[in-house]
Amino acid sequence: MRFRGVSVAASAALLCALLAAPASARWYGSTMRADPNTNYGCEAALTLAPLGGVQLSQSFQRSCTYRHAGYLYSNRPTFIVPSSGRITAIRVKSGPNPAPLRLTVLTGSSRVSTFSGRDLPGTYTCCTARYIGRPFRPRANRTTTRRVNVRVFDVRSKRIRLRLHSSDGLALSAAGPGTLPLHVTQAVGAFNAGTPIATGYWPLTARGDPRVEGYSMPGIDLLFQWNFRR
């Protein structure tokens, strides 16, 4: 059984994620300024309560995939790669009992119609896992840096009336006991400027497994960075 919910702030998060990254940037993702402060793993998740507010709900799953969905009203790239290239390293900031993690590459695509030289509103589908790395356990109460060598792609196909755009994005999958590298802000559930947004999928997104429905929650920062090189 999959744990699903209504996606919130999806349009704002997607807009932030799709903006191009500065050419001089190397590390993308979370700012990593906060510390992990949650005591749950994939077995639970913060959700919007039916009558308002935020509650910790059971997912009844042992695995999950999380991706950063941006900072509200910020153009910092956090999920989607800026172009085709390689991921050469990742960083994770963990609490006292971290769960085993796997680097996960998710692929999404957008379709935009063009009329009279102008792009019309289109559709965006996310996400399918294209790559899942080997499991590793981050160091407790530390920032763990791991070298990786993973190719990622940003592919565009332009036609007279239709433009296709397929992009990879970086996520983390967890399985088994342990806590997740998450920081929950005091304004969780609110849409304030600069608020981090995290999107989760339960169970974890398997390779080739299409997922078009995740649960997005404002006020949760996935403490995960990735180093990108063209």
C-alpha cells in the first residue's frame, strides 16, 4: 500500500526548480544551514490534518524517497540538474540515528505547446527512478560526504508546435530503521518566503517505477546537497 496525499505548493516549487543555476555554482540542493531535528523515518510523515494544522501520520511503510522541492520564492536549484553532466559527490547532514540511504536519480518531463512564437501552459510529469545507488549509512551527528560518479541528463527537443523537455533530478531513498536527514521549521505548513519544501514518496521509488503523485510539505528541509559538473 502506498502512502499518498494531496500535493501542496507544487507549482511554486516546480517554478523554482526549473530556473537555471549560476554557472559558478558547484554544490546544489539544501543550504545545509539547519540541523536535523526529526526522530522518525519512513514509517511516518508530517501531513496536513483534515481540520487544519500539521500532524505526524503513519505511512505503514519501511522505505521512502525524498526530494528537495525548493525554497519558496527563491531561485536556488535544489532538485533538477542545470544541464547534462555528472554528479561527483553528495553531502548529507544527519542526526544521532541515521537510516541507510541511497542516492536516487529521478527523471521528469514537461511538454509545452508553442503558438505564434509563444509558449503556452503545458504539463509536467514527475518522477520515475532512473538510477539507484548502493546503500550507505551516514555518520551520526555529522555531515557525510561521499564521492560518486553518476551521469545525469537534461534533454530538450524543439519542434514547430511542441517542445519536449526531460530532466533528471537528485533525491535520497531510505530503507530500514533510522531517522531521515530532515529539518522541520517552526513555520511548517505555512507558505512564507524562503520556506523549504520537501516531497516524499512511499514506499521508495524503484527503478523504472513511474510516480506522478508525491506528498509535498512546506517547512521541511531535506539536508542533502549534490556536486554537479558539466
